[in-house]
Amino acid sequence: MLEKLGHTIVPLVPSLFTFNIERHPLKGLEGISLEKVKGKIRNTKLIQEGAILVTHWGFSGPLILKLSAFGARLINEMNYDFKVEINWIPEVSNVKKSLSEIKMEFPNRKISTHTYFNLPIRLWKRFVELAGINEDLKWTEASKEKLQSLEKVLTESNFHIKGKTTFKEEFVTAGGISLKEINFKTRESKICKGLYFAGEVLDIDGITGGFNFQSAWSTAYISAKGITST
């Protein structure tokens, strides 16, 4: 209907959605969350930091939602089939050195029995397993190759994402009425006088954190003021 009136519709794509992982390597660790990790979508410039949550189907949390928001169109073009790389301990500047220091300090301690870098113990045990380290291996027995493997898991974990939010409940839609055709002061159409827009019908979408709610409320308020002032 709006296109018939002359408006341009920026193509609609989902935004703010969670990631599904094909062959989930962290299966059984659902509910574990970390406050600050770094994630990037491989072969793109999309990099974000934030909290992450391990779910039954993959990953959720502010980090993932921000990646999905900034990468909404690109991920759509990828047909929701891509790889995400996670650095679980971005605040540790030299992980290789830290692992060597742990090895020197606790040579006879089993690698899997105590956690490090403030990671949940269950997650640490899984990382040790993914690094190909036997649960009974002691630090003093860890070869250079084993430590390198563990370092890679901690800083460059790769996950194959295949699909988005399982229940098809994306939070936000990117796209909508082109903003070039809207009077920002009143939210009135520049093409059809007396027609006002608010909320997600506009080509506006934001990251997680209440910004989309605020956008909806603010544009509704401005539209209402515009209508009543005419």
C-alpha cells in the first residue's frame, strides 16, 4: 500500500537474533555465561565484545545480538551459514605466557581439575577436552603443542553457525520506509501529506539494550505531536 503511494521500502531482514550451532561442541553446558568475550564473524569486519550465553541450540547474549544487529544484512546474504570466532579471555594480553606460568607454578596439578582465567570449571574442562588434552594429564607433562592447542581454543574457538533463533522470534526487523522520505522533525511523509510513521515500519533498528523500545516510543511521541499540531 505504501509503495503504491510512492514510498521506497528498504528490504526487510531479521535483526537481533541468536545463533544456532551445527554439531554444538559445548552441548551440556547450557546456561553458562561469561561477562566479556570477543566475537567476530569470519571473513568479515564484524567484531564485537560483550556477554555471551551458551544455550541448548547455540549462543545468545548481548555479544551475539550485537553481531546479529550490525551484521543483519550480511548474515542474511550468507543465508545464516557462517563461522564465528570467539576469544573467551580477551582481557588476557599474552595467553601463551600465562599458560607457561601456570605450568611452572603447578607442575604436578592435573590440567583439567582446576580452572583458570576466571572461567567456569565445567567450561574449562570442555576447553581442555576440545584441545585434545587427556583429563589426567599434568601441567608438567603438557607438550608445547598441547599448550598451543589449548591457547587456540581459549582465544580462537571456531563455531559453525547454521541458522538463527530456533523459535523464529527475532526481536527486531531491519528495513522499512526509507528515512530519506520522512520529515525527521514531525515523522510526516514527504511524499504523502498527512501520513505519519512510527516504530519499526521505519528503516530503523538498533542494538540490544532498550534502544529499539526507545526508538518506538520516541517516534510515536514525535508523530503524535506532528499530527496534533496540524
